[in-house]
Amino acid sequence: MPSPILYNKKFNELTEEEKELLTINKKSISDFVEQSSIISDVDYATRNAHATTYAVLKGEFKVNTNLPDNLQPFFDKEKYDLIIRFSNAHLKITKSKKEIPAYGFSVKIKDETGDVLANYPLVNFPLFPVNSVSTFLKLFTSINQFFIKKWNHVFPLAYQIIKITPSVFTFSFLKHLFRLISRRNNFFLSFDFHSIGAYRLGEYMIKIQLKPQSPEKNFGKKTGTREAIENYFSSNEYVADVLVQLCCDLKDQPINILNREWKNAPLIKIGEVLIKKDGILERSCEHELLSFNPFESKTIFQPVGKIQKLRDEAYKVSVQTRRKINKLLHG
């Protein structure tokens, strides 16, 4: 196996133009969160992405006893406690049972003292449609402004969508898009979940995949997603393999090209995620205050890449605004 490429902060560096666009985007995020209770017709401020919470759960990460020698130093315990959030990627909370099957499986890993080791917001679509930071920031700002001001921003949003169209027409992206469409009615827990972009594992750079051991595609087909998840955990446990790929060649495993799969990078099993029967936590206002910002992780587990870097500021603005409003609303 070739030697892994080591982390370098140059993978994260933004240009001055990108930093200016990020400042504009942060203002649009704050504005969206401030209006989010009206947008979603709820009595609390929501996230500006993955607004719908299906469930918050407790789980465990059990480390593989047969880890490769170079990965063993990162795992000094046999298992770690997890807080997990299941979500839908839509910016707005919808009431319909027929939702877009864009799901989130966010994981917070804690040490024995309860401190956060790492946050991993995983999704069931492994690729990202935009590689250009500037294009993504302009698109995301237009989406936020559309939800706030509606028709005043239809044409700016349409223009930004047209601009990203070429990057969607790659073999990898279209393959996974058609696969998702064909599985759109499958049960939430039957999907694989992926990191979008790379993460550090010490000085290595990895991508992460969560693969269920016993996917039940047809569970709860006649119910909504939230109800199906609750019914599942009333009598079942969930076990998924945690797999990583190591970056060893930037041509085959690019850090800042997110609309293309990594190739020639074998999947390595590093452990399992276990959610026991009755693992769902009782619904609480505190769930809307939870943050899964991957930049709150220990330095050696943080994200890598320019698009990933945007998450740091975006998450901070979103959670700070959300917490301020929700504490005012609910004391």
C-alpha cells in the first residue's frame, strides 16, 4: 500500500474574494435563522440546513480489534459513547410524509469525562455538487435569501442553480443521483452514510462511510420517517460498520474536488456503531441547541478542504443565533 499523504493547512486556505463572500453568506445564515420559526411554522428557531430532527439517540462506537498498526494510536479505548441526530437536509421543516430522501446521520463522540472528541455530520449522498467555493457561497446565500424574501430572489437563485449545472454532470455524481432516486422510498436506516469531503486522522486524511450490517429497505413504508424510526427502535437495534479510506494519491483521492468519488482507496473497517433498542432520547428543546460542528472536534479529527472550512464559520453563526433566540423563547 502506498504511503498516505500527510495533512497540510494549504488544503483549507481561502482567497480574499472567498472570505468576502463568506462574510455575506454568514449574514444570510443569521437572517435565515432569525426568520426560521416563521419559515417552518414552529415555535423555535431552526437550523439553516437539516432543520428537521427525526430523532436524537444515544449509541456506542466499538473499535475494531484488528486495526492496522498505523491507525491503532488514535483509539485508546475499546468503545466510546455517542450522541446521534437523525435529520432531513431540507432548510424548512415540512409536514408532508413524502420528503426528499436527503438524510443526515450526525455523530458526536465523547470521551470518558463527557468532553467532545469529534463531531461527524454524515449524509446519505456521498458527493457534493460544487467544487468552487465562490460558486457555492453565492448559491447558498441565494437560497437563504429566497426563503426569507421569496419572489424577490427567484431570478438570482435560478441564475446560481444554472451556474452549478455543469459540475453535476459527472459520471460519479449522476450515478449516485440515479441510485438515490431509485431508493427514494427506502427506510432511513437502510442507507449508507458518508462524510462530505475529507477529515484528519492525526496527520492522515480520510473519508468516512457508515454501512448498516442488516439494512431493512421496506421497514415502515406506510408511515412517515419519524414514526418509522421510532417503531424500529421499539424492538430492534442498529449496527453499522465504520469504514475509512486513506488519501494516498491526490489524483485519485482529491481533497477539494467533491463531485468525484475517491478511487484506488480500499475501505478499512475501524469499528462499529451500535444503537440499542429504546436508544431514542425523549424529545426536548435541548435537542435544537445541539451542535455537530466538526470544527469543535479535537484538532487531529477536524475537517480538511476549502468547502469544509466554510462549515466552521457557518456552523458558528447558525448555532449562536439559534441558541440566542431559543433561550429567549423558552427561557
